[in-house]
Amino acid sequence: MQAVLFDLDGTLLDTVRDIGACANHALTRYGCPPRPMEDYRVFIGNGIRQLFRRAVPEEVPEETFAEILGFYLRYYPEHAMEQTTVFPGIPELLAQLAAAGLRTAVITNKTQASAQAIIGHYFPDHPFAFVWGRTETRPLKPDPAAGRLACETLGLRPEEIVFFGDGDADMGFARNAGFRAIGCDWGYRSREQLLQAGAETVVSHPRELPPLLGLCGTGQSPANL
């Protein structure tokens, strides 16, 4: 393995409280009932439009739906880092991967601007090769288009790359792109859901990932010891 690509929401960062609070603010602003925070754990993972398709009542007119979504897209970037936290063990994992010479990057279904701002805030010193969010030309996971572009950008073959995430879309993306699919169960999907979605294996703490990549506790690969 030469590179580890990460999902963002539910993998590197626990973002559900900020996403849920901002979504509920958008809903109530347009007369819709707020959703319990636990609902957003299920809604996260397939892009913000799909999240609001689940959160907004079916009887709401399409033009109102568009206004709710538009308000959220303007509001969330200003409030995205109020309650979001880094999952325990993630900084140590990133440091170990960097020490071992593995390249790292982020591919998320968040918007590009939000992804860059959030990663820059919480991981200002980690040398991610790139941080990619949703754009008009880059489809959402599980579409493998971003995976092909990642191979070109990193100069690697698919079989040299791990994709690490907490969602069914992440596992589908990894499989579609030909990457090794490894899931984590501290996010927004269960171990069983991740395995059903195609995960090769699922870990319950970041320290469990390096041994799967052939890394030892020192941050070096066995070949370097």
C-alpha cells in the first residue's frame, strides 16, 4: 500500500452535531419540523441534497425545498466548526502514516469549499496530498470518477491505494475504483452495514489500521526495521 484516502464525515471528524444543527435551523426557518439528531447520523453519507430529501417532509413544494437547501449551503460554512470534533486516535494515525511514508488524501461528498476549510482548520499541519469535495464536475461517491483522478494525481495503481471510511457509499466507491475497502465503525454506519456494502474488514479504533497496512507500532514498515 502506498496511499490511504480518507472519508471526512464520520471517519476523521464527528460532524453530525454541526450538520444537524444547521439543517434544523434551515428546516424551521421555512416552517418544517426539526429532526432528531440521531436521524442525521443515518442521513449523512450520500451528499447534502440527499440528506435534505430525507429530512424535508414529502409534501413540501420543490421550490421550497430548493430554498431550504440553498439556505443551508450558505449557512453551514459559517457554523461548520462549532461542535465538530476530531475522533480519538486520528491525529496519531495520521502522524504514523506520514512517518511511514504513506501518502494521504481526503475524498468527501461535502462541498469543496467546506471540505477544504474544515480539514484546514482541524488538521493544519498534516500534509494531505489533496482534499476533494463535491464539485459540478466531480460526481459524488460511490461514482468512481474521483478514484480514477486520484490514481492519476498520485501516480499510483488502484491496488496500491486504501480507501478508509464509515459509510456504505465509501465502501461502494472503494470497490468501484478498485481500491482496498476498509471501514470504521465509530462513524455513522454499523459494522454489519459496512461489511454488507463491501468492506474487506472493519476496525473499531484508528490504531487497528496500521497493522492492516503492514506497519509496525514505530510508524515504520516492517521492511524498514
